[in-house]
Amino acid sequence: MNFILADKVQPYAWFPDGASSFVPQVDFLFTVIMWICVLFFVPIVIAMGYFMWAFRERPGYRGSPEALHNNLIEITWTVVPTIIVVWIFWEGAMGYLDMSRIPKGTIDVNVTAKKWQWAFKYDNGGEHEVAAVEGSVVKELPILVLPVDRDIKMIMRSDDVLHSFYIPAFRAKRDVVPGRYNYLWFHTTKEGTYDLFCTEYCGDNHSQMLAKVKVVSEAEYQKALAKAIQEPEDPLERGKLLYKRQGCSTCHNAGAEGASGPGPSYNGSWGKKVALENGSEVDFDENYVRESILNPQAKARKGYGKASPMNSYAGKLKDEQIDALITFIKSLENTAAAGK
Amino acid sequence: MSVVDRPIASPVSPEADSYPTHHFLNHSKGFLSWALTLDHKRIGLMYLVGVMASFALGGLFALMIRIHLWNFKDGWLSNQTYNQVFTLHGAIMVFLFIIPSVPAALGNFLLPIMLGTKDVAFPRLNLSSFYLWVTGLVLFLTALSVTGLDTGWTFYTPYSIETSQGGAVLAATFGVFVLGFSSIFTGLNFIVTINTMRPPGMTWFRMPLFLWAVYATSIIQVLATPVLGITVLLLSAERLLGIGIFDPKLNGDPVTFQHFFWFYSHPAVYIMILPAMGIISELMSVHCHKGIFGYRMIAYSSIAIALFGFLVWGHHMFTSGMADVTAVVFSALTFTVSIPSAIKVFNWLGTMYQGTVSLNTPMLYALAFIFLFTIGGLTGLPLGALSTDMHFHDTYFVVAHFHYVMMGGTLVAFLGGVFHWWPKMTGRMFNDKLGMVSAIIVFIGFNMTFLPQFVLGSRGMPRRYATYLPEFQPLHQLSTIGSLTLGAGLFLALVVLLLSLVNGKKAPRNPWGGATLEWMCSSPPPHDNFSSAPTVGDPYDFSDIEYDGRVGSYVKRS
């Protein structure tokens, strides 16, 4: 099957190469089901084609109307599939129970899903890095760093709507539901960088709610952890980091071109009067930025009344962090200089 | 095999009234004679026009989606527009096309004739169903097109509560509410008609299998649709009044909405597929000129699917974090539905065995159905099994799976049914060669569209993505080429049907050699269907039906 289906982009036909302990069971079951499907489908199609030919309407031939019922055959084709699906069910359920039984002594990662970014917090309180990635729709993505050969537990919550945490290479998926914690665990088996998708529709940029999972050696993991707790001293640098890490960049453009995303651009507004949805104007200053971070819907910019509503960051950012973000936005006053 | 007790009602020789000058289409004239008609045949035709128009609209949106996905980014739609377009596609196809397609259009036309009666039990209720459907359609389309609904057809909370397209959610859910009543009334009408108006001689097990399927469907419509009504009312109440049942901000549980929603929408899947299976049972036996194999098993399996179909909604929530026991139980129940579906496929094949297989347009569509539905059914297995579903859930694998069942299944069967009964409905024969060409193009285009999506899904491509990773692009492009082919095939099918109205030969009474009652009255049928209640025997006894070259029609040997 690989021979037919593998194309020039991917060397594999169906599943991406696996990197978690769930892979053997899932891949085994899927392969068996595939062959069961082939064993049913091919004879069905052959029979269909043969009957079409052998019993076709033609001069001098009249079919026999006798074969209308045969207890033995009918019982066989009821019982045999039943036995097969019972086995598939059993195998699937056992695999699933292994997936949902979380072992003791896991490394815990807090996952927050929000429109439209994944945020990861390690158990030392450090937060994820955002880095440039090759060949993706989104230029920069959150990077979740995990150690190899360890049990990892994701403690997941959502800030807004439903999301779903999916790493194809781990064969692992779990919805992230607002109002409760959902858990997902896996055992990493192979170093490498893997795709992480949101698979529950969550609005405008659902398809750009991506991340990369980097499975590294224990030593590199410890290095990443140490780096994760640091935020730069310099307010501007800190603001830049927060702009990406907090997911502002998924909606608000800060690039020189000033193009707008789902939210208004930060670019070149500082110190000016900006038009609001309700027809009035407001000074784009420290107070406006602060209010817009803590209570985003209070003064919606003109043209953004129907945009997907932004979450409040009240309680999630410290005052110094808001200061840093203000410093960053202020730096975009003379737009052309400020790179994204 | 039972023998027909005595000749079917109309005593006139087949030649004499083969081409009636007076029939239901010209029985009365003028707009109002259609708008206020109580004739089930005219209502059925109006539904047919309506659902086909809805399908064309939904299909255009599907092509927009596929063209947008040609490139992995910077397609011709913005992300937001893409989301609105896939919402439109799904919502129109589900609520306006697939659910009413077979029962309301073909069911309305055929059910009373197959029962040898003049009309359904409640003709006025039937007309009101149609107008409810039209009202729902107008509300729904207005909501969708004016305001830009972007929740997906599933209206999942809390997105549907907090989206800024709030007016759209309310208007669309009200549209769904009204459409639901249309569906309930139709189901009620059919149940009463089948229970009380069967002609002398037609015991339950002498009923055409299409009627069994419609009966099973009607039961689901009557029992499940009210839950959809409750769900959308609760959603509106949440949106307007903030009652705190689904909204996590008010201590509600968004997954509760999913349970409510799928309690209707999963049985609704069987509202979509069961009548299609009924069509295939008719088509296979008529075009093989042989009685259906395992009649009772097919009839029982329709009922079994209808009942089990109520118990499997949880498999839409396997990844939502529900309790392990619940997930395991729902997985087990899900597999129970696969057995009756498999039995039907085997029985249809058994019907071909030693038959006399006529290859024509309806039969080609029926064979395409068996091929596609088998793939659709088998690919349900890794989705029903829990551990593999963790990988496939909400990926393109699911998209391909349900398109194989819903489109390769229901739509293809619907087309087969439309071609099969077209001569009866319009009195015209279509160009069979061109019809067969359309079936072949549809078959090829369909597989080219959706087979690559199985591969995409297993490689991890999530559904409802406006942009995607570059490595998925070749398969997406293959799928897009397939969808354009499919569109061309469907367009050709429409042309073939419409051309027949212009220059089609007049249809004989029984062009295919069917043994059910609708082939005993003229094409098109007279206003009253039958002058007196016919007596019926076995609907699948073809032993005395022979082709008569003089009239160009199959006739009953007396």
C-alpha cells in the first residue's frame, strides 16, 4: 500500500512516523482494520463486477428468480462480521483505556488554548518560546519543548471557546473545553520536531492555531526550562517577547506594512486619535492601551465591531508586563523602523 | 414466491392508456393550482425542485471551498469568508438538501402510489409541511447570507454564544426549528398513512422495501427532531437570556450542547441514509428483474438501524473528555449499527446473483452507491474503535468518511431514484446513454475528490482549515480536480433530466419492469392515482412481467 500511496512529499502512505508510546497499538489496530476492509471490499467489488457481466441482460438469457433466500449464507454474513467488529471494539477500547490512564510521576505542562494561540507553562513557572519556523503558514510559532523517553501530562484549559490538542505523530488528541481541565498524557519515544494542531473549530484563524513540539534530550530540556523562566529586563525587549508569547501577534499586526489581521494593527497609531465603532474618537495613549488589554470590548476600533471578540487579559498580566507591552506599542510610533 | 391474487386494478389494456392525455400535471392549471394543491404528487415535485436548487447552491459553496484550498495559503477567500462558506455548505446540504431529499421529494410522490391510495393520510398537513420547509428555507438562507454565520453547521457552544454574528445564530437556529417541524409533520403523515392505508393484500411483509425504509425514517423524524427543537431553543435562551446551561462563563457545560445536538443529529444521519437504502433495494431488484434477496433481513435491518441509531450519538464526543466508561459503551453501541448496514450490502449483491441485470442509468447509480457506501461504511470502523479514533477524530479522514456515506450514499441513491422514477413523475424518458455517462463521471469525480482526503486525514490534516501545511498540497489539489469533475458530472445529470422535458420520448407505463404499484398506473399518474383500491401481491414477483416490444414497455402477462 505504501508503494501506491506514498508520494514525493511524504515517504509514508497513511500515518506519519510515530514518536509516542501510543503509536504501536494505534498503528497495529489501524493496519489490521485496513486489511479487514480490503478483505471485505475487494470480494464485494469482484462479485459486483462478475454479476454485472455474468448475469447481464442479453438475448436468449433469462435469469432464474429462485435465489431469494438462504439461511446459511444469511446467518454467516451476519455472524462473521459481528465477531470481527467485537474484536475491533475490544482492541480499540483496551488501547483507549491505556491512553486515558495517566501514570504517576509525570512531567506536567499547563496548556492554555485561546483564540488563536497555544500557550504552554512548564512546571517551573516558565513559559514557552516563540520561534520562527520553516514552511508554515504562520512565520513564528510557539515551541513546546519536552524531554525524550518521559511520561508527559498536559493539563489543559481554554480561555474562550472549544479547542482540541492534537499531535499526529503521537496519535494523541483531546479537546480543550472552557470551564474545566482536560488531561492528556503520552510517553515520548523519539527526539524530533512535531506538528501540533488545533482540531476543534474555533473561529477566524482556527487553521493558524498551530505549534511545534520539540522532543529533546534531558539536558537540552533542562536548558530550555531555565531559559523559559526569564523575561528580559529591558521593557522594549520584554514587550516584544510578550507580544508573541501572549498571542497578541496572532491577531494584531505590528509589521511595517500595517496590514490588519482579525484585530486592528498596532502600527503607527500611537499618539494619534483613532476612530471607534460607536462613532467617537479616542486618544491612542497608555490609558487606551491598558483598557483595551484589560477590557477589550470597552472601546472597539471602527470596523472591528463584528470581529471575533478578544479575551480580557485581566489577572493574566502583571502591571510591569502591561508597561512592557505599552513600551513596545509606543515603539511602533514611527512605523517603518519597527520590524515584526 | 407468492402469486398475485388477481390482476391489478385498471382493467384497460396497457396499450390503450399507455400515454395518457389527462394526468396530474395537466389536471388543473395556473400558479394557484400548484401553490394550493393537496396532491401529494405535486407537493413531491415542488419539494424535488426545492431540494435540487438547495443542492446546487450547497454544491457551489463546496466548489468554492475546494478551489480555495488549491494553495496551502493565500487562497482567494479570507479566513473569515472561508469559515462562512464551509458553514453555508454544511448547513445547506444537511438541513435543506439531504434530510428532506428522499423522504419529502421522492417519498411524497411515491408513498401513496406504492400503497395504491389516492393520497397521504393528511393532505393538508402535507402541504403545510411544504410551506414550513419553504419558510425555514427563507429564514435560514437570509440568516446565512445576510449576516455571515460562521459557527459551522453544528453551532457548537460556546463559540455560537460568543461569536459576534449573534443575530445570525438566532435567525439560523429559528430556521432550523421551523424546518424541524416540517420534518416532524412529514414523518407523522407517513407513519399514519402506512399504518392505516395499506391496500387489501399488502401485509407488512408485502410492503415494498422503500416503504419500510421510509417508515423507519419517519419514526426517527418524529422521535428525534423534537430534541433538535429543544436544543436550538436552549441555545437561543442561552444567547438571549443567559440561562447558564451551555456557557462556561455562567457555569454551564459546553459539552452538554454537543450531547443535545448529536442526540438529534446522529439519528438524523439515519434519516439521511435509510431512505437511500430503500431506493437501492427497489433499484437493485427492478433492474435485476429478480426479487430482492433476503427481504425480511433488509426490512428488519432498516428498523434495527433506526433503533440503534438512537444510541450512538456519543461517538461524536470521544475526544471531549467524557468518562472512560461512557466512551467504551458508546463505542460498543456504535459497532452494532455496522452489522445491519453490512447485511444490506450483502443482500443487494445477492439480488444480482442469477438475475437479469439491465445496465442503465438508475442501475449504474445503484452500483456506484454500493461501491461508495461500502467504502463509507468500512472506513467507519477505525472511527468507531476508540484508540484509532483518537488519531482520526476531526481530521479529513472523518470528512472523507461521512462524504462517502452522505454523498456517495445518499446523494448517489437519490440521483438513481430520480432517474428511476423520472419517467413516472414527468412522463418523459431521458437519454439513457448520456445518463450513464453522467453516472460514470460522478463516480470517478467523487472518488478522486474524497479518496485523497482519507490519506490527508490519516497524515493528520485537521478539518475546517482555511490554510494548511505545505506538505498536504498535492493531495488537496488532486481532491480539487476531483471536485470539479464531480461538479461537471452532476451538471450533466441535470442537463440530461431537463433535456428529457424538451425532447424526451413519452414514457410508457412500466419502462423498467417494476412490480410495485406505481408501475401499474400511467406515466405520469392520473390525478387520483387509482380508480379503485388495487389488490396486491408480492412487490418483488417479476415472474409474470415481460417486455412487450409493441408498446415499448414491460407488461404484466395475464
